Amino acid sequence: MVVMVVVVAAAEPISWTGNTKRGLSFQSENLPTDDSYASLYLTSNMTSTADLSMCVWVKVLHFKESSSYLLSYATSDLNNNEMNLAIKPSQLMIAIGGTYLHQKKTPLTYLPDVWYHICFVTSQQDSRGTFYLNGKKSTSFKLPKRDILLNGSLTLGQEADKVNGGYQAQQSFSGIITGFNMYSRQLRGEEVEALAGCEVEEVEGDLVGWRTAVWSVNGDVTQVDLSVEEYCTPERFRFTVFPQRRKYTVAHVFCTKLKTSLAVPKNSEENTALYDASVILVERCQPANHAFLYFWLGAYEMDNGIWTDAKGSRLNFTNFDDTTIKKSKNCSGFKVPPYTENWDQISCTSTYEFCMGCEEVEPTVLKMRGLCEQYLQSTYLRLEQHKGQMPAFRGFTKYYISFDGNHTWSLINMWSSEAVATYFTYESDLPLGRRDWRTTADFQLCDKPAGEKHLLSLSACYDHEYTCDEGTCINLTQRCDLRVDCPDNTDETGCDKLSRPPEYLHSLPPPGVELGPLSLNTSVTLKGFSQVDIRDMKLTVDFSIIITWFDLRLRYKNLKDLSDLNFIQPSLVWTPSLELVNADFPNTYKTAAVLTVVRQSPPEEDDPRLPAHDELYEGSKNPLRLNQKFNAPFSCTMDLRNFPFDNQHCSLLLRLTSARSDFLRWHKMTVDYPGEVLLTEYEVGKFSIDRQTIDEYSVARVKINFSRRYGYYLLSAYLPTVMLMIISYASLYCKRESRDLRVMMALTTLLVLYALYQQTL
Ligand SMILES: *[C@@H]1O[C@H](CO)[C@@H](O)[C@H](O)[C@H]1NC(C)=O
Ligand SMILES: *[C@@H]1O[C@H](CO)[C@@H](O)[C@H](O)[C@H]1NC(C)=O
Ligand SMILES: *[C@@H]1O[C@H](CO)[C@@H](O)[C@H](O)[C@H]1NC(C)=O
Ligand SMILES: *[C@@H]1O[C@H](CO)[C@@H](O)[C@H](O)[C@H]1NC(C)=O
């Protein structure tokens, strides 16, 4: 297939020498503009193609707030999305033939300053489009059948809304592109893999070939020379050198805080790189008292003379010089000049303080909370260092945090070239953790005027972690768990569970979650019946009431599974008041009410605009639970006509007095009696609870049935009576002459019966 690429505008000279390749660098200063682009008109001897493949190496320098467009292709002003490729930290997005396809979102898939090889391959035959990331198949999509015209205009670095125009600064690209090739066929998986692995000489694209295509370049675009190693080496030794002196254990903990480990070179190139970066700081890093070392290394000696890295895997490279090997010193460091690159052993518990470097195990992304940014990616930062200087933090989009060398850190908005806040520190240490910054520009940070205090939190903590005030990360479940986990104890501060809006009125009952009155669920547990007083017709009951309801005006913080830990001061919120309608008031006892929250829903989505990561729970999904114990005599009309075969029905009336039943009503009610059913005289029968409305107030009625245990009466009164009757009746069968005996027996029976009744009553 013969394809030619037509030179449209003033041609750039093609540079392609040996192992280097040209790259185009867009907006290297991170100043978004709509006039930085490289473009060309596609011409081919074909008018259209059904199969299309496109591959590119890309390194993003700075993201835009939503999407950065690597390239766009328009065949007419109407068809301006014939091919687009956009990138943001969470996903890639492509348009092909006007159809937008999104890769599945995962936070932090794409990082700034990292090279990615991206291919997109469409095939009409099975009408699918497939993404390849670094040679591996990533996502595949169904595509509508549509041929792509081959007479359009291709733009790198901008998103065209018409042919060769309609660019927007916030959609532009800041980064480096190389190896862009477009093919009018479907690349096979192996071909893509070979391209991404730099195993083969790159096959020039027939529609656009990177070596031959001539781009017309406009605005902030520069041509750079790249070596294959630069973009094709996946794992690099990425470290940051810190010019503060620390003891070994402190240095170790410091690197962990940044999700890194103490740097240790794995080969002599890395050794040279780390030495070069650190030796500039030797003046600051060498302790005053003639130590021979100035810099901690992450190499650690096991008992058997084997040196390992932080993870415990054996090091293949060490650089001790033989003359100074000392036994039983199991840490290591760089020796001061005039030695170069040499290591020496030193005890880990040494009181010497040296500088150290932290090495990224996985790419370290720091997050800044409290910035009031709409787009999450604007709050992400990476460590960056210029040789011999204090490390800085480079934001994914517009922020930059740098040190002025003299106690002050500045938060800079690169897009407006303005410092928006500063942080002053005597220790000249990193501004990690939650700190009070001071705004320095009007209405640039959370709409605050200049000179205000503003709390910002900077840490490398993951989303499931809580950042302590001094920057350490702990598991979110350890926040407010009544146990101190942060080195500075700050995980147990600010643990108030209640988040109450300022306009909250605790005298008003909350509205119902659905339309209508607020529903209260109750569960009554009868603990025992301390007295059944037949004479005064009173039933004394020990019971506890649990009332649950939703207060949708409230939110709760850091709820725990065990609801006893979610305690809330009852006076701060509305609680229902309860009247025991038929109780004998002077003799009613009750405990103080205990108010807790039951966690029933997952927390709301985290809001990174708040400086602390507290889990928030909605009041409309997590009920409040009021628990109170009572002891009260209830009046109960007892019917004794059938004694001792009587059944008594008593009820407990619980009235909600806070508001009328069109505001408040009992909803689900349960009653339970876990205690002994057989009392001395009664057996507790069925109990139930139902709802009534009395005088427009909702009343819960607990009904309890008692049946008398007549067995006792049968045994102690009826049976002896019957037997005595039988005996006295039997005396009638005595001979008539024994009148005395018959009288005696009748009298004795009478006396015994009298005594028996006296005793029974
Ligand atoms: C490409 O060709 C189509 C029709 O063949 C035409 O409508 C369109 O304007 C052309 N596009 C450009 C950029 O010339
Ligand atoms: C040392 O070399 C071996 C074999 O090449 C390798 O498996 C191991 O990971 C290396 N160790 C380190 C710490 O790089
Ligand atoms: C956090 O702690 C909880 C309980 O100790 C544990 O189940 C969970 O796995 C931890 N989460 C992580 C990510 O370590
Ligand atoms: C009350 O009970 C009903 C039915 O079981 C349930 O749907 C509702 O969520 C409960 N309300 C509260 C506040 O627990």
C-alpha cells in the first residue's frame, strides 16, 4: 500500500539519528493554551478505511482538570470526532467514527512523568475496538460499522471542534509524544506487544508514519531527542534525597510515611546516581563530630553476613571497601569524600544522624485534602527534586509545592503563576500531615481572602487510610476506636459522632423519611414482674424500652459496628418523650436515657475538600436508638370472680407526648419477655403490643395475660377439703350407737377445715 503524507505548512526538519527518536513536547511549562499543536492533513490513495490501528508512546507532564486530548481527527466541521484520544489519571477515552468509548475508571491508572504505550485497534470484521496498554490487551468495545474517511485533518495536542480549529486550552495536552503511527489495517496482538516491548524496529504507519510524517507545529511545542531506553525501560530507580539529618530508625519511619523505603542501589549505575544526588549535600549531611558517613542506605545485614533490602530480598550489589569491614554493625551508609560511592557499616542503633533517600517501591502519589477542588486529580501530587535542593511536590494539574530555602513552603498555582498559600516551619521539614497554611492570594483557595488560616492535609495515605496530623497513615477503622494509633494521638481527637447543622432545632421532631409522620420503632423488653398486688390492683413491672427513629437532619461521623461506641449526648438532639399513661407516677423509677446510633449504611463518599478523612453517615439511613430502663407499678383492673381459676389481663400504655400522631407515630413494635414464665402464683401467658390513638397521640399498648397457678390451691385447699369431707361423710356410715364418734369426727373435720382456710388465705 503506497501512502504519501503531504507537507502542509512550514516543514520541520526530520531528525532521526541512530538510537534517538524525535519526540514532540507540548506545553512543557504547564501553561494551558489553545494554540500549541502539531497538525497535518492526511492524504491517502484510499478514500476511506474500515480497519484502523493507531499506536503512540506518551508521557503526560501535567493533566488538565478533566481530559487532556493527545490527538483529534476531523474529516469535516461536523464530523470532528472521527478519532480522538484523551487521557486523564483514571482512564483513557477514545472516539472513533463519532462514537466515544471509555476505558473502565480506576483511580490513578495513568500518572504524570511515566511513559505509556497506547494502541487502539479497530476491526470491522467483528466490529470491535480494542485498547492495548503497554502491549497488553486492556479493554475491548463493540463499535458501530462505519468507515473512516481518509482526507481529514489530524491534530496532536488539541481537541478539534472543527477541521483544524475550535481548540480549547482546558482540553489541550501537556506532555511528550513519540512513535505515533497510524495503519489502515488491524494490528495483531503480537505486533502490538512487539512494538510496546521495543523488540523490533518500529513499522512505519501507512497512514501516518512517525519517521516520515511532516507536522506543522504551532505554539508551545518543541522537538526533543529521546533515546529508546528513556521510554522503553519500565522500572527505574526513582528516589528522593532529603537534606535533613535523622537517626536510622527515624529515617526508616519517615520513608514509610511516604509509602517508600530507604533507598539502596541495586547496581553500580544506581549507586552512582544516588551518590551524585546526595554528595552535593555532604556539608549538611555530615554530623559535626567527625563521622565517616553522611548518608543512610537501605541495605541491612542479616545475622549471616548477607545484605538485604527493606523487603528482605538479598542484594546482588554492595560497595563496601574491604579495608573498613567491621563486624556486627548491620546498617550501612555512604562514606564521606574523598571516598566516592563507597559504603561503610554502622550500627543501626547509632546515635549519629545522617541524611537519607527514599526510594519509590510503587509510584508514590500524595494527596492534598482541603483544597476545595472539584476535580480529584487536581489534589494529587508527586515528589520531585532538582539536584541539591529540597524536594518539591508537583501536582497532577496545576499545583506545585516548593520550599524557598528559608522556612517557607509555598503552594503555587502554575496556571496563574501565583502562590495561593504558604506554610511556615522552623524545622524546614516537609509540610506533611494536617497543617495550618495561610492564604496569600485573594479568593484563590476555597474563596478565602488573603491572610486567612486554612487547614490543608498532605500525605501519601491511601483512600482507606486516615492521615494523622503529623502525616502517618493508619487504617480508617482505627480512627476514633478509643485506642491511640497515631504517633501524635490525633486519631482520637475530634471524635464527636454528631454533625449537626447550625440551624438544627432540637425541640422539633424530625420530619418522616417518607411523607407523613415520623415513624418510631420500639421494642419493649419485660425484665420481670416484681409485684402483683391484687388488693391495690397494681402490677409492678421492670422493663426496658428501645426506641429507634431516623433524624434526617443529622449526619454522624466515624460510626462503629458496635453501636455502644456511637454514643450521642441526648440533650443535643431531639428525643421522643414518653408518658406511662396508667402508671403510678410517684413510684416510677427510670434510668438515664442512653442514646446511640446504629450503623446501617456504608459511609457517604469521601469528600476530599474536607481536611480530615472522616467517614460520614447519613441520618436518613442510620437510626438513632434510645434505650431506657423503667420500674413502675401499673394499675390493672383484676377480676377475681373465678378465683382461683381467674385470668388477669393487664396493659401498659406508652404514649408519645412530644407531638401529636400526625407528626409522630409508633411503627414497628415488638415485645419480649425472656424471663421465667412460672411465677409463684401466676403463669405469664401471652403478651402482645398494639397501637392506638388516644386524644390524638399515638399510644403503644403492651398487653400481658396472667393465669393463676391453681394447682397450689387444688393441693392446699380443694384436695384436703374434699378428703376431709369424704372422711366426715364416711362417719355417717358408722354404727348409730357410736354417736359420739360421729360428732367427734364432724367437729374435728370442721376444726381442721377452719385451720386449713385460715392458713390458705
Ligand atoms: C473529505 O471528503 C468528503 C467527501 O468525500 C468531504 O465531504 C469532506 O469535506 C472532505 N474533508 C476535508 C477535510 O476535505
Ligand atoms: C539478585 O539477582 C537475582 C537473580 O538475578 C534476582 O532474582 C534478585 O531479585 C536480585 N535481587 C535484588 C534485590 O535485586
Ligand atoms: C483495616 O482494619 C480492619 C480491622 O482491623 C481490617 O479488617 C481491614 O482489612 C483493614 N484494612 C486494610 C486495608 O488493611
Ligand atoms: C422500623 O421497622 C421497619 C420495619 O421493620 C423498618 O423498615 C424501618 O427501617 C425501621 N425503622 C427504624 C428507625 O429502625
